[in-house]
Amino acid sequence: MLKEYFAIAIRSVLAHKIRALLTTLGVIIGVSSVILLMSLGNSAREEAANQIRGIGSNLIFVNITDREGSLPNDWIDNIQEAALIKNYSQLVSSQVSYTIEGQSVDVSISGVNDKYASINSLDMTTGRFLNTYDLVYDSPVVVLGSKIPGLLLPNKEVIGSTLMIKGMPFTVVGVAEERGTNFSGDNDMMVYVPMRFASRMSGFNTRNKTFYIEAESEDTVDLTLSRVLTYLETIMPSENSYRAFSQTQILGVLDTLMALLTTLLSGIASISLIVGGIGIMNIMLVTVRERTKEIGIRKALGARQSQILAQFLIEAVIITSLGGVLGLAISYLGTLLITYITDFNVILGLDAVLLSLVFSLTIGVVFGLYPAYTASKLEPVEALRFE
């Protein structure tokens, strides 16, 4: 019997192809929008998480926000063993502008030590990073971000070249791999110089304010952060004069924000599914009116109310299912197009697909129920007299 209902419903849909397609437009738009937005959100979350993990999941940042405040030179030595600190590097930041073909280009300067590359998982494409000798003897050497050679040293042998920074000559000893952009800015537009040398340059007026700390392992990050915070509480005037947080905390906050944004956007997109459901209910009511005599004949021949209800409800579900499948196909093509145009890898999430298809089926049941119920309640005599 159920097979017969499906056959009748499919014949009815095929008999009015254009009307059925137009009826499903709201569902198509809703399903494709929800799937695309959820897939974009999930892909963005995964990309951001990979970037943070690429820097290092056992990394901790310490920053002194008090303009007059500073940490003692030996503060990490005092807590290194108890806090399970593997490596650390100070960071002294500044910027310098270069004029290239009439355009001003800003380059970030980072004064660091020889452990910085290891702490931040920074690899070299050519040459080397700063070493202990450079730090001890304050060597005027520089490591370039991946975009810098093409901008400031075009058509030159990069390693061994001289780069002027704030009027001082630096010898290039390495070029870092491409890192892209994250919360700290464009990593490929950075240059790295010895920290103590950088702190004496004009514009580098502060030291012992920003630190990158690497915990011994990912499992000890929370312990290391707790010990660092405890120490800072004892030496700093107030908790507002410093900040300390880990990569895992950043990842957790970012994941929560991205999930909230994805849910919000998907919720807005799902409104079109509701609109599509209203359209389906309207068309199904028209269908019931058109087929009133058919309903009367079937009831006169012994069809029960539940059978009439099932027939029209199945028809509504078939229409929304058709919209769901077409919406899925459009969203899949959309992910391919976005990936091709932007080079951002959008992954069609299984959770988004299942949620949208289940939602579309639910819309079919909810908005098809009233028309189906209306059809099932028709009296045979009145239905047969209907013109």
C-alpha cells in the first residue's frame, strides 16, 4: 500500500513539473544556503585551528601592558624548572616603511633570540635562522619573511645581501617559509633580528615586555601557564598590568566564536526553508482543491482517512526531498566554485548535509500535514458534487 502511495505522489509531481520545481525553490535556496554557510564556517574553524596548531599548541604568550612596567632579566630563570618551561624568547617589535615604485610598504621588525624559530615552528626555505653567536656578539644579521626578498631585494642573491633597516645595514642570513596571516598579522612581511641588537635601535625602547614561552609538552601547558601567572601576581602591581594566555585558550575562544557565528548565519539562512514550507503548504492546498473529486471517488470506493492523509503527506515530503537534493547539488557546486576562485578549501560537512536534509523533510511533514488533513476530512458526497 505504501508503495502505491509513493507511485501516486510521484505521478502527481511529474504531471506538474514546473509547478513542483517552483514550489521547491524556497527549500532549494534554504538547503543550499545552510549547507554552504555551515561548510564555510566549519572550514574556517579548521583552517584557523590548523594555523594555531602550526605555531605550536604548547605555546604561551606573556605581555606587560603597563607602560612603565618591565620584567626582571632573570625572571624565567627563577621559575623555569618549577614551571616546566622548555624554551623562551623575548620579542621586541617595531615597524619600518619602504617606498617601492612610489608605494609605501610596511615591514614588521621582530627582535628575538635563537630559540624563537623552534618555539614557533618556523622553518627556513633558504639559509638559517639566528644562532647563539649572533645573540652573544650582537651581529647585524637579519632573517626575512617570504615576501620580503621579492619586494626589497628583487633580482638579487638574497643570502649575503645587505638590507638597510632604520638606516643601519644588516646582512641577510636566511629566508623563512611562507606562513600566511594570523591574529598577529602578516607573518611573511616580518624580518627577524637579534633581540638585544634590536632593543638598542631607534624605536625599540622597551625590553622584557613580551615573551613567547614553550611548555615542555602540550599536557603541561596549563601547569606552566598557572605557574607563570602565579609569579606575575607576586611581582606586578596589579592584574591589569600584564596578560598571559596559551594557544589552546586562543583556539578554544576562536572555536566558540566561529561556532556561534556559523550557527547564527545558518539560522538566518534557514528562514528561507520556512518560507519554502509555507509555499509548499499553499500549493498542496491548491492541489487538494483541484483533486477534490478524485478524493471523493477514492473515499466512495472505501479509502480510509488515514490513507488519504498518507497520500498527500507523502506527496509533500517528495516535493521537499526533491528540493533538498537539488539544494545539496547546488551547495556542492558552490563549494567547488569557492575553492577554485579563492583557493580556500571548503569542505562539504556531513553534519551540514544531514541537518539540512532532515530539516527539509521535517518542513515537508509539518507544512504538508494541514493540507493532507484537510483532504482526509472531505466528505465523499460533498467531494463528488464539487465542480
